[in-house]
Amino acid sequence: MIPKNWEDRDFYKELKVDKTASFSVIRAAYRELIKSLHPDINQSQNQNDELLRVNEAFTVLADPNKRALYDQYVGGPEQIFVNQPLMAKPRASVNSKLLSRSLLFIVLALLVRNINYPAIVPATADIPGQNSSSTQSNSGSTPTTGVSDPNFNQTLVLMAGPQGAPGVAGVSGKDGFVGINGYQGSDGIAGAPGATGATGAAGAAGVAGAAGAAGVAGAAGAGVVIVSLAVDDANCALGGTKFISTTGTVSYACNGGSGASLGSGFVRVGSCDKVVKLTLQSNYTGGDFMMASVTLSELSSDCNEQTVSIYLNVKAARAGEKFGSATTYTYEDVIKCTKVLDFLTDSEIHIVRLGLDLNDCTNQNTGVNFALGDMSARDMKDGAEAIAIQISG
């Protein structure tokens, strides 16, 4: 037997799926129907009934055993024959059972008819000689044609018996499935951006940084002694200049030549090299010996990228007349010539010349660039104060 609420129901149609649908398809269809029947969406009067019917349909089709039993019920004899359930019986046995019950009922009716009850008096229709047709009035419960026995109603009463008491109420059904949770609502529209705040006042200026420490003083330059020679000197007939280096080397620059050397010698610098060669070059121009350049040679490669500074001191006014006519220097001025040493690294002996470029030398007293060729060689101081050299990193 099947539950009462299965009768005349098409659960597949109620869930809007095909009879061959899989469980996942049935479950998806059930969820869609539940959402469409939710009270927040569906306000129809029969919404609760529809929701109950959908839950009942899903309860049956979601259970494999219940679905198989339901398919037997709605499929008819062919469906029962194809599925071959364990408890199913062939159609022929059902018909035989109904036929045997009908025959038993007929036999029982015949037996009851032939029993003589004490309280019942035979009807006149059973007395011999009585007319075979019955004159008994028809009250509505006795057939009017084809029945000649007036006791037929009594027989039916004995067979049917009194109405029994109402049966015990059936067991309550299981609780329905809890509805699925609704979908989370979408986020609301973002609010408009707030107004831009006013620009704040500028902060106070930071404290000035402390002054950097003074650099270390460079090593003291070595001096070259310069001695002026008069005319008819034993070494220079026309006069000239005598140079005595810090190592004691003596050289002469005699008057009367062009592009001649005023003198050269070796001096100690003590920075990147112990001893370097210093040479003062001059040109005899316009009747006077004019300075041309200062040359340093035999420098060590350790002096590369260091700065060489040479100081030429102009003689004092009391020493005599100024020979040079240039206005870019005067008595007791100091001419400074500097240059950054830049050598080839594959050589141990290097040469640098200062004074060839206008930017090499500067008058320290006036701060202007100085052309070394404008200075008369005779305007340089004599002795150890004439020239000084320094090489620093």
C-alpha cells in the first residue's frame, strides 16, 4: 500500500522535472520552487499549500526507496513488471485472489439462506400452493425484479453486520524539511565622496644644520732657493738665475736664450712621492725674460688624481724696480697655479705643466685669473721665499 497523500499526485510535474531526472536536477528544481514560494516573494493565498505540496514531492523523490515505490504506483502494470520490486506480486495472482473472495462470498450467502432461524416464520411465498409471485410491498431495500425471496433483506443484514467503531488514528507523519536559507542581498551603492578639507598651514622651517668640520691642512710645500746672477757671472755671462733645490742640486738659467730653462732641481713633496723634478721655463720676449710655465716631472703614479699647487712670490718693492709692465700683478703678490694630476696608469714617470692655460693660475691678492706669460722672471723673489710646491689628495 502507498500513503494516502500519494494518490492522484504527480510529484515530477509538481517539481517541474522529467521522470528520468537525476537527484541533482531534482534538488536544483526544488530549491528554485522554494525560493519562488517564499513569503517575501509570493503573497498568493494558496502559497502555503503549494509550499507543502512541493516539500512532500521532494521528500518522496529525494529518497531512493520512496521514489522507487512511487514509480511503481504511477507506472502501472508495465512499470511494476519492468522494475520487479522485491515485494511486488504478479497481476494474475491479484486477480485470482479477487475471484476466490467472490466465490467465497457467494457460498456464504447460499449457506445463510438455508439456515432456519427460530425467530423467523417462513414467508407465504415458501408455502406449497402459494402463488409464486410476491405481493409484499417494496420498501426500497428489496429488489422488485428477479428476486422471489422476501427474506433477502434479512440475509444481507446478517452478512453485513452492524457498523464498527471508528478505527484508531494513524501515526503522525514526519516533520517537513526545513526551508533553505535565502540568498544574501547585494551591497548597497557606495556613498558619494566627502568634500575636500582645507589646506593646512605650512609647518615651521627646520633648524639649520651645523657647519661641517674644517678639512685637514695639507703638508707644507718644499721651497726652492733662487739666486739672481749679475752680468759677467762665471756661470752666466749675461747674468741669470741660480736654483738650489731641497736636495742640494744647483742649476742655472742664463739670460740671452729663447724658451730657455730658468733652472731646475729636485724637491721633496712628502705626500705621494718623496722627490720630484721642478723646472721653470721662460721665453726671451721684448728684451726681457718672461715666465712660460712650471713643469713637474718624474712623478710617481701614486700622485694620480691628486692636486698640485705651486706658489710664485713677487718680490717686494724695496728690492728694486718692477721689470714687468703687466698690471695684473704688483709687488708682494702671490701667484698660485693649480692642476689635478691625470696620468696614464702604465707609466711610472709622469709630467705636468702649469701656466699654459689661463685658468691654471690666479693672483691670490686680487682673485683674478693670471697669465703666467705676463710676469717677468726677474720680478720673482730671491732665495727660499721665491717658490713653494704642494701636492694634496
